[in-house]
Amino acid sequence: MSTTSASAGRIARNVLIALGLTGLALLLWAGRDILFILFFGLLVGILFGTFTGWLEDLGLKRILALIVVLLVSAALTAGFWILLWPPVSDQLSTVGRELPQAADRVMEWVDSQYRSIAGPAGAPEEGLEEEVRTRARNQMGSIVSGALPIINSVIGALAGFLLVLVVGIYTAASPGMYRRGMLQLVPPRHRDRVTDAMDRSGHSLRRWMIGSAVNMLGVGLLIFLGLMILDVPAALALAIIAGLFEFVPIVGPILSAVPAIVVALTVSPTTALWVVLLFVVVQQIEGNLLTPLVMRGAVHLPPALTILFQALMAAVFGFLGLLLAVPILAVVLEAVRTLYVEPMQAHADRG
């Protein structure tokens, strides 16, 4: 009888645990956007905390150092809006006006190339030519309209800026308090290893954040100079787009090239080809020079795994998932390496 009661108790406990985990999973899924915004705030807190720590090492108290970092950040942001936003806004309006001309320019170029090769006898019928032109214009419109929701998603993500900023400031102000609170959730015998995992994850995220900022700035400057040399309209706006999209590795550079190529098509197809070459060269410089220099010490992410994880996060969680896929993967890999791989390897060595 006691054995039966014990079995029934274990079954009831397992059922309650399963129900609790299911409820927790549903709750997390319902609040997934808030969780992503909080994680974004954590990244901002790490970035603020890095500069705050540097000033703290110079002798400033942490709260004073954080105030200095926030004031400098606010001044830089205000300077951007005052000095750069008016021309960028005008250039974005120019981009919007010139995009519809791109399809016509492409078809005119294709038609001229076809006529130069085939001659008058090989010219297509007027109705067929118009049909091909219409289909190409519609296809170009589909490509452009497919990219616009991504830009709109970026703007929508900025709606959570205030929450991200608040989380970042509080995290940077007293990181130790939140760190101790998280460790309270861990059994005492595992706290040393979890602390090590948190330290490694924080170091990797810190290096990744600073490296990403340097990459964004470098790519933006190179694209701006290249577009100015090629005399592409709205060079500053397109360079800022390229720099911002550099925050999303692998996928971001491809997305950022689309508006630049389309705008270049309003000049000439040859200019568009030069713009494609420009983006390829800049990405080679970024991948082979900038990234190895600024990402030294950050967690190494296997490229194939990164692409697959980005695709998974984008498919399940949308743009926010894509945006935060790399830092989340970095944290996951550090946790797996510290909490599972290294202990297993140490156990195997002792055995």
C-alpha cells in the first residue's frame, strides 16, 4: 500500500512539474517581445557598464562615471540629430522618389543591349516588350516592398527604446546586485561554475558590442566614400543604412546592399554593378581586417551554426529574433562550454 502511495505521489509530482514547465513556457512565449527588449537592454547595460568601468578605474565613483557616460551619449545623439538628420531625411525622400525609376532604367538598358546584339530583325514585338517591361517592374517593386517591412520593423523596434534605456542604465549602475540575484536561483554547489559562465558571457558580449560598433562605423565610412566617388544619390543615407545593418552579421550586409543597388540603378546599370563591387570589397575588408582586429577575445561563432541559428530565430521570432540571434548564440555557446563541455572533459581526463 505504501509503495502504491509513493508511486502515486511521484506521478502527481511529475504531472505538476510538467504542468508548471508548460505554463512557464507559454508565459515566456506570450512575453517573448518583452524578453527580447530586456535582453537588448542588457546589451546596452553592458556597453554603458564597459565605459563606466573604464572611468571608474580612473578614480571616479561608479554613479558619477555612469552620469558622464550618459551625458556624452546624449550629446552624441543630439549632435547626430542636429547635424545629420536634416540631410539624411532629404536624401531618404530622394531615395523614395527615385526607386520607381529603377525598373525602367534596367529595362531600357536590357533592351538596348538586346538590340545591339540581335539587330533590328531581332527586336521583340511591341506587345511582348511591354509585357516583359511590366513584369520586370512588378518584380522590382516586389523586391523593394519586401525590404521595406524590414526597415519598418527596425522603426517599430525603436518604440521600445525607453524600456531598453531604463534597463541598460539600471544594469550599468549596479550590475553586482542583479548578478547576486541571479546566483540565488542556482544551487550553491553550482554557483562557482555559473559565475564563471556569466563572467565569460559578459566578456564575450562586451567584446562583441564594441567590435560591432567599430565595424558599423568602419563599414559606414567606407560605403559613404565609395558611393561619393561613384556619384550615387543619397550617399550619406545609404551609408548610414549600411552601417546600421552591419549590426546583423551575414544577413545585414546583404539587406543593406539592396537599397544602394536600387538607387544606383536610377543612375545607370553600370553604376549599380560598381555599387555591387563596392559592397563586396567593403565586406571583404570588414571580414578579413576589421573583424579579426576588433573581435579578438570575443567568443568564436561557427559561421554555419550562426547562419542556421539566425534563420531559426528569424522564422520563430521575426526581426527581433534575427537582430539578437548572434549575442544570444554567444551566451548559449559560452554556457554550454562552461557548464557542460569543460566539466565533461575534466571528468574524462580524471578517468
